Amino acid sequence: MGLLRPLAIYYQTKMKLAKLRIHLLPRRGDRVLDVGSGDGPTPAADVLCDRFVGDDAERTAPLKLDRPFVSGDVQDLPFADGAFDFVYCSHLLEHTTDPARAIAELQRVAKAGYIEAPSEYLEKAAKSTAAHLWFVRQENRTLVFSPKPAGTLDTLVNVVFDELLMYKDDLYTAFHWSRFYDLFNIRFVWRGTIPHRIEGKARPADAFLKGKESLPSAERIARLREMFKAARAGDSAALSLAKGFLKKLIRLYYATGKKFDHLDLLACPVCKKPLQRSTELQRFTCVSCRTWYPWIEGVPCLIRAAAQDLA
């Protein structure tokens, strides 16, 4: 261990504790949704929602299905108006083709929430991600989105970050964790509305589509439910153990005493009207749109690509 490794571990631990405090933002008793839940959903969430269940493209770890889960798109959320009190949306809006539409959907289904996104500085100076379509910055209390000119801005910068700096250089790693939320990432708490501004249009790209979108098989969903979340790179054993224990306590704190069926909160992703569900046919039907959506191994697949004509 290098002489500066304890400093890097200290700042990483401090950042992880800051993340744990973010999980305590909802009030106890709130109905909480996590959109774009991925492999690390907030323990405060009652319901998880993610679009890509059938494909692990762009994921660093398998999707986590440890509580009620709905396959849905943040730009067409399949939930009724005001279905939730609080919504988490972490590292997702920069992937969307239309962040204004996604923000409108977050405001429609919840009264308040938390948004996290990589900063424009991170994209330009440290690590540029190909699937990100937007630079994101915060001006006072406004989220500002400006289109990225390309997926990966500079391959050399990425190579230096991956091969020479992060987790390779203890001094840089300590710096990165110590400035995680004032330089490299944005955290944004909102209530009522999300002040935002869109500057231009996203470049023509299918990065957000992540290739061919496919419906999950029953076998895949069963396999995902049996998998544990992969350990985060760089975590010490003690930190991983403590973090897991604290997350379990947070999950228990928010789950205790809640009684509601998440299926009652579902709505058509297109017209937003209530869905009729059939346990026998394992599907959800929108009478207004005359379409139906599959219900696979307990997972409602409510994305536009899954819609089937009733005829």
C-alpha cells in the first residue's frame, strides 16, 4: 500500500457516507420510485423502474431486481399522475434523447425528487462516456443541458484517466473522491418543479437505445433475481460491509408499515390512462390505445417497443 492510499480511502469513505445521506431525503411513509435504478438502486425506493431489462449493454453490473420492478422509459413513465411522493433519477438524464420530456414525466409522477448527473467538467476533463448525449451543468438552481458534439470527446483523456490516474495514482484518486460532488458530479434536490434549460438538440445517435432493444425472457429475470450486486471497484472490505449493513437499515426504515400494490399505480406509457391487468393472460391492456403489454415473471414490460395491437 502506498503512503497516500489511506488518504484515498478516507475521501472515498467520506463520499460514500454522503451518498448514504442522499438515501434519507424522502420522508418516512412516502411512496418512493427509483427511475433508471440499474445495478445500485436506492434502498429508500419502494418501486424500481429501468428500461433495459433484456440487455446488459453499457452496464457495469447486472440489473438489480430485489423489490417490485417495472420495465419503463423515463421519457414515457408508465405510472399514474402523482403516483409517488419522491423519485430518484441518478445518472440517467444525460442518456436521454429529450431531457425536457423526461423531466416533465418526473414532475408528473412525483411531488419531489433527487437528480444526479455527471458534470460537464467530468466529461471534458476526466472521463467522457460514449452513451452520454448531453453536457450537464447547474447554474444557480437551474439544470442546463447542452448537446455533446461526440460520444467520446477525447480517447487519450479517457486512457490516461483509466490507465494512469483513477485507482492507479493514490493522490489523484484522493482528489477525485474529495471533489466528487463539486467538480465531477451534480446533485439536485427538487420539490414541485425542476428548473431546467435545454440549449440545442441532441446529436443524431442511437447511444440511448444501446443497440437492439429486446424483451427479457423469463429465464433472464429469474437469473437476475438470484444475483447479488457486484462489489464496487476500490471499496475496502470494511467499507463494503458497513455500507451493506447501513443500506439494509435504510431499506427497513422506509419499508416498514407501507401497504400498497405497485400494480395499482401503473398507467399506459402513451396515454397515461389506467391499465387493465389479466393474471390469466399475463398482460396489461390499455383500452384507450387498444394495445396490450406483456407481464413477464412478475415484471410489467411497459415500454413502447413492447406494445401489441389488440386486433
